[in-house]
Amino acid sequence: MITKRFLFRLFLLIAIAAGVEWFVYTNQQAQTEVVADESHAHHAEPTLAVTHTLVKDDLQLKLAVTNFSFSLENMGKENKHGEGHVHLYLDGKKIAKVFESSYVMKDIPAGKHEIKVELAHNNHESYGVAESFSIEVKP
């Protein structure tokens, strides 16, 4: 015969088991959210800010990047998000690959020119992050 005491203990055990299951489930959900946030942070999009100074016919560039690291040793190899180099264009023609945060483009011909600075993956594909500006070199 089932007694009230037995039913109470059974109910108590079921309640404890349900509580443990709920705790484990919510803990797994919280860990999954943390992993998703870390994964998103790991793949944050790179940014680029360019400052420049024209000294006679030399263009001095300072490249400030976030979520990006320059990598000469991995150029042409497998892409790693947030890694690569910079493509530098003068009047639409790629003239240099840059692997550090400062660069000097020397002996620019006299006249008006369009400059484009673009972040590139290891395999040279664009990140879609670029800055363009105009300069005029006096004769």
C-alpha cells in the first residue's frame, strides 16, 4: 500500500530532479551565449583610419587599424580573419602592398592624384574596407 510519506518522498525526489535539470539546462544556455559572443568578437570587422601628410612629392601615410594585424609571412597563404596587408593605389593603379602602420610613397609626379588605401586578406581579396582621398603635388 502506498503511504502519504512515500508519495511525499517521491514528489520531493521528482522536484529535486526537475530542479537539477532546469539548472543544467540554463547553465548550458548561458555557456552557449558566451561562446557565441566570443565567436562574434573574434570575427569583428576590421576598421581603417588613414592620416596623410604631403611633403614635397612624398606622401607620408599613417594607418590606424582595429581588429586587424599586418602579416607579411602569411601573404598568399590561407586567409585568417583580421589578418592581411594593405593595397595602396595611385590613380586606380595598385602600386604597393603595405605591411606596417606607416608608409611613405616617394617621388609622386606633379599634378592631382587619387589615393586609395584598402585592407586586403592574405590572398589579396579586399575586406571591403578602404579610404580614398585626393592630393596635389606642386611642380
